[in-house]
Amino acid sequence: MYVMDNITITIIVGTLGGFVLVFYKLRYGKYVESASSLRKPDRDFPYQWKNILEDKVGFFKKLNAEEKKLFEYKIHVFLLNVRIIGMQTDVSHEDRVLIAAGAIIPVFKFRQWYYRGLIEVHLYPDKFQVPNSDKMANGLVGWGAMEGKMMLSKKALHHGFDDPTDGKNIAIHEFVHLFDKADGEVDSVLESVMDEDDIEPWLYIIQSKMNEINEGKSDIRPYGGVNQSEFLAVVSEYFFEKPEQMKTEHPGLYNAMDSFFNPPKELLEKFKYTSNYDKCPCGSGKRYEKCCMKNSNVY
């Protein structure tokens, strides 16, 4: 019986790993493994895209000139690194820009954020069948064989931006699920932007507001009462589309959401680094890659 030595085994494993990586990149396109592998714009932001933002995206219209430039840049980076694929439908410039806007709105204040692991967005004409189910959906974050993919209804996507004050936006909804998933679980607890002391009060707010929804005593749409992760996604739509109304009707909830999506400067600072091997800015003494990097998606 022939026994391979350690060197031979290492060579074989390394070669197989290389073939897998090449196949993965050929099959799925450029996978964003780290900040340094992101494609960056090498030309000006297309004026056609800006016209779409000005016409369709209420969030963008409220930004000042400097913020608009940053929003455009983040849109550009997103579209260079995530493929938008039409499923029985054509994909227009407007489709692409609106999907990207839905991605950027929740994380806009995180100036160095990217959606780690998102490879493709599949755009369907209308509702689509949930894989391995008889249910239909307007939006879905993939799992298992569909990991790295998001599915969206084109009809629901456009409806979400046609009325920027109805508190409904499927793109924001699904990208908040991805934001929630950044810490490894879709559980409504945003560990990358929450202090440990904030978690218990936040869970109390969720339970209280879900009870109000399920008792018919809330203006938050009923789907927010399904479970905690859907609650976060639903109230995020509300927060970005009707912030003043949320501030009046649900001040405690508004303050919590504001602290998540408009974090203080000191929290934003912890996401800045020079190298994965530097000491982590949080002060733990560990290397960045062994500490806060696991909760930080930066570019």
C-alpha cells in the first residue's frame, strides 16, 4: 500500500483548491473575497444613472452635493462587483440602478461597507417560486445552493421606488436581511453595529412592537409580526421611507433604528484600517483580521 508523504498531500490539496477556485470564478464571476479584490470605477458616473437617481430615489434627492457624490460612487462600486441577471426578463439601466440604490441606502453611513459574498441578483418579472417550495415571493436572500444570490421581483422593485413614502421597498427589505446576515445569523441583532448592552433593550422593543402588530394596534404593516428578522426588515423600510412619521408614532423604535443606520463617528472609525495584520482599532490588542474584521465589510 502506497502512503503519500505530507509534501505530496499538500501539493494535491493545493492543486485541487486552485481548480475549485478557478471553476468558481468562471461559473459565478468575480467573487469579492476582500477589500483589495473589489473593482473600482475608472470612469465618471454615467449621467443616465444620475438622472434615474434624481427621478426615482427619494433618499438620494434629500442628500447634499457631497453626499450625492458618495452615493453615486457606492452605486458604481456595487454594480461593478455584483451581476444583475434577468430571469425571463430584460434588465434595464433603471433596474440596475434601483437595485443598487436599495443596497446602498441601508449602509450609506458606513462609508467602507460592501456586501461580502453577494455575487448575483436574479431579477424576475413578477413574483417567483421560492426554491423547494410551493410559495411565491417578491424577494429572497439565497441560502444553500443559492448562497451568494438574491432574488427580486421587477414589479415589486419598481413599485417600491414609485412611491417613496408608502413605507414599502422590497430592495431595502432584502438588503437589510443581508446586512443582518453579516454577523453570521439573520436574527434581527446587528452585532457589527450594536453594543452588547444594546441587545436586550432592542429585543424588548422588537417583542413589544410585534405584539402591537399582531394585536392590530400598530401602523407597522402586518408582515413585521411574522418573526424578528422580518420585523427588522419591515421597520427598516418604514424608517427610510417615512422617518418623520416613525419619529412621531414610534419614538423609541425610531431612536434605536437611527443609532443603527446613522452610527456615531467613533463607531465608524473602528471600521478603518490599513492592513489585516494591524492591531484592531477597537483596542483589543488582537490583529484586525482576528477581531472586528469578522463583523466588518469594508472597501
